[in-house]
Amino acid sequence: MVRVGIFGATGYTGVELIRILSKHEKVEIKYLSSQSYNTKAISDVYSSLIGFCDKVLEEVDFQKGMSECDVIFTALPSGHASKIAREAVKKGVKVIDLGADFRFDEYSVYKEWYGGDYENYEGIKRVYGLPEVYREKIKEAQVVGNPGCYPTSVILGLMPLLKNGIIEGNVIVDSKSGVSGAGHNPSHNNMYAECNENIKAYNVAKHRHIPEMEQELSKASGEKVSVVFTPHLAPMTRGILSTMYCKLKKEVNIDTVYDIYADFYKNEYFVKVLKPGNYPATKNVYGSNFCHIGFEVDKHANTLIVMSVIDNLVKGASGQAVQNMNIIFGIEEKTGLDMIAVYP
Ligand SMILES: NC(=O)C1=CN([C@@H]2O[C@H](COP(=O)(O)OP(=O)(O)OC[C@H]3O[C@@H](n4cnc5c(N)ncnc54)[C@H](OP(=O)(O)O)[C@@H]3O)[C@@H](O)[C@H]2O)C=CC1
Ligand SMILES: CC(=O)N[C@@H](CCC(=O)OP(=O)(O)O)C(=O)O
């Protein structure tokens, strides 16, 4: 059994990790941290877990977590995981960070967009945790930077096109996210009266996921890719729909596009390519680790429109983190994750 610890167990991604891991046949949950609710059982905070995980929350103690576990998930605000990763690696403990600390190739980019001091991680095997792209490297990883939720939907949506060189290097991305993307801490923007029956853009052209998308899309393309990004808060709990507008280098028909996607993802269980004419919807992936991708060719504007959906808390965070854990520990990748979406 793989012994796991979760730092930030009471956050939305933390509790989603527990939902998945408490039904995972190869895992034992050893340690759960909370700075606000410690000494309570997690199932006293989230009743959905009663009988599945009644473990008592402990105060945040990285030494204790590391000494009891083979892998720790850091489901904390960005900036915490980088402080403990070197020591974890020394102890042979794997780190899967759901925040942004390990997503960037260049520390200066992290610093510019997220702020704060940064440890030097030279010499540590640190991998961007998108299994569909980096599976082989993840097998050897000591530390995984689990991708951001919007970047997961966008990178999976665009990767086949950039690898095949059929679009130009500037893309326009319009994304909508459910409110759970903002975590469980209340804020003015996330209040019911602000979100219900409302949809609003935020952080237009300055969201922190822009450099992450550009980093990975540029590597896929071999050339600099620029992303114009407008995220929106949508009146739903979970889900991300990203719509991407891409200028075609030459005319292509929709069946060719379908063949490119179907071939690129033919061995990827968690990515489903929809047949031409079918468009993805967040409800079709709700509560699951799947990404659905659909597209349309706008001949008039020589533009390919790609639509990609994920559940932000599953493929966009905790499900993907468990997928990475399975890969690292040589466990069948679907284990604990083979869930059909909740529909309707
Ligand atoms: N929500 C989403 O859809 C996604 C989130 N992420 C990233 O995952 C991480 C967690 O996000 P999410 O679960 O939504 O966030 P939440 O705000 O819901 O939870 C954060 C958790 O961290 C704990 N915490 C907060 N500050 C500290 C601190 N200083 N020291 C120790 N513990 C602390 C909080 O609770 P307590 O007070 O009980 O300790 C809580 O358990 C973030 O980095 C986020 O950006 C990534 C992809 C998607
Ligand atoms: C709806 C909503 O607020 N979503 C969050 C996405 C959280 C996330 O994935 O951010 P990190 O890169 O810090 O992990 C946001 O836009 O900030």
C-alpha cells in the first residue's frame, strides 16, 4: 500500500483528494493536515465522507507528514510546497503539489506572476504533471507540479494542433469556470448573490495561468505561442469550458481535424475526442477525470474553434494528482479514477 498524506485536507481540492483516495485500493491515508479544524475528524467537517474517511485532522507538521508517508499531496495556497520539497526528496518521499510552485521551467516566471521567495530546485527531478504529455518523465519524478485547472483544459485542447503544425502561434482562449475553482475561502466575488444567475470576466489578459499555458504550448509547437486569455466565473459549482480560436495555416476540413485528434489521443483513456458536430459540455465530465474535446471549422474566417471541458477539481486538480501518483508508483493509471460523470 502507498502511504499518503494531504496538506490542506479541508480545502476543496483536499477533500476531493480524500473522496478519490479513500476508495483507491492501493492507498492508505496516513496523515491529513488542517490549521483551522485540527483535532476534528475530516468527516465532521465534510459529512459526505462519513464512514469512508473518519480520520482526525492534525496540525500542519511537515516533518510528521514526511515521516509517515511515501507521498505527500500539497493542496495548499502556492508558496508552501517549495519550502519542503528538497527535504522530502532527501527522505525519499514524493511530493505532488496542486499549487503552482513547480509548474515553471524558469523560477523568474514563477516569481513574476506569483511573487514570494523561491528555493533553488536544481538537481531535483521536477516534472510538469500532465500525464498525456510527460508520462515517461513522471515515472521518474521526485516532485510533480500538478498543472493549473485552466491550463489543463487548454493544453489538452491545443496540443494535437501544435504538434501537427496546422495552426498559427497566437491563440485566443475564452474560459468559463465553476466557482469551486476559487477554493473554499469566502470572498466578495464568490458570494451567492454575486455568482448566481450571473457570469463575469475576471483577470482579463492578466491571469496567472497565461505564462503556464504559453510555456507548455510553446514547447509543443517549437515556437513561441502567445495566449490571449479571458477567464469567466460561471454560475455552476464545478467545471471548466475553454473555447479556443486558432488561425489555420491552410484550409483543412473537419474530418481531417477529427483524424488528427483521434490519432493523437488514441491511447489516452482520460481524453475523449467528440465526433464532428458534437460539442462538449461540462456536465458530461462532472465528478470525473475525463477531458472532452470537440471542434468546428469556420471556413469563412479560416479559423478552427476548439472546445475542451474538464471538472476543475478532478482532471483540473485532484484526479490528475492521483493519476500522477499512480504513474510514479507503477499502479495502473485508472485506479481510483474510473468514474463516469454524474449526469444530469
Ligand atoms: N480549486 C480548484 O479548482 C483548483 C485549485 N488548485 C490549487 O490547489 C491548491 C488548493 O486549492 P483549493 O483546495 O481550491 O483551496 P482552498 O482554499 O479550498 O483550500 C486550501 C487549504 O489550505 C489550508 N491552508 C490555507 N492557508 C494555509 C497555510 N498558510 N498553512 C497551511 N495550510 C493552509 C486551508 O485550510 P485549513 O484552514 O483547514 O488549514 C485549506 O485546507 C491551491 O494552490 C490552488 O491554486 C489547482 C487547480 C484547481
Ligand atoms: C474560478 C477561480 O477563481 N479559479 C482560480 C483557479 C485556481 C488555480 O488553479 O490556480 P493556481 O494556479 O493558483 O493553482 C483562479 O482563477 O485563480
